[in-house]
Amino acid sequence: MTGNGLLEWEMLALEPIVVGVVLAMAVVTYLTKVGGMWLVRHVDLSERLEAGLSVLPGAIVIAILAPELAAGGPAEWGAAGVVLLVMWRTDSILLALCAGVAGVVFLRALV
């Protein structure tokens, strides 16, 4: 028990509304992806548009993470180096992001 009388597992209980919102976001995300794939199959794409769509996942990741990196310190910049190294060696965005998250956690613990 903790100091306020709650059991540890009671503190970790999920609110039904939170679970519902997360599930709804997952469904909307899935439908967006499936809908986009359906739409792309029914539209003639130019070479330029295909090239743009192929780099879109990386651009989205950069747009999300760049402000954090700009405001970050040594741990964030070190983790960015880890991401670049892993991406260069593996060509896997997912693996690079996982390595970056692990890197920033590790480096923040050291700094």
C-alpha cells in the first residue's frame, strides 16, 4: 500500500473513458490508412506524387521531432545521433525511432 491508502494496482486502473478514446483513435487511424490505400488504387499518380508519398513517413517524423530536438540538450542530440546511425545502417525508420527513444532515456539518466 502507498501512503494514501491505495493499492498499487488501484493506482494503475484505467478509466473506461480513456480506454474508449484510445480505441476510437486506433479505429480512426486504421480507417484513415485503409481509406488512403483504397483511394491511391483508384487514382492515377504522377511520378512526382509517388516520390512525395514515398518520403512522407520520414517527413512526418521529422516534423514531430524537430521542435523537441531544437529545444533539447545533450541527451536529445546524442539520441538524434543514435537515430542517424541506426537509420544509416539498417534503413528502418521503426528501428531507428526505437533506438532513439532508448538512447534518450539512457542519456537522460546519465546527464
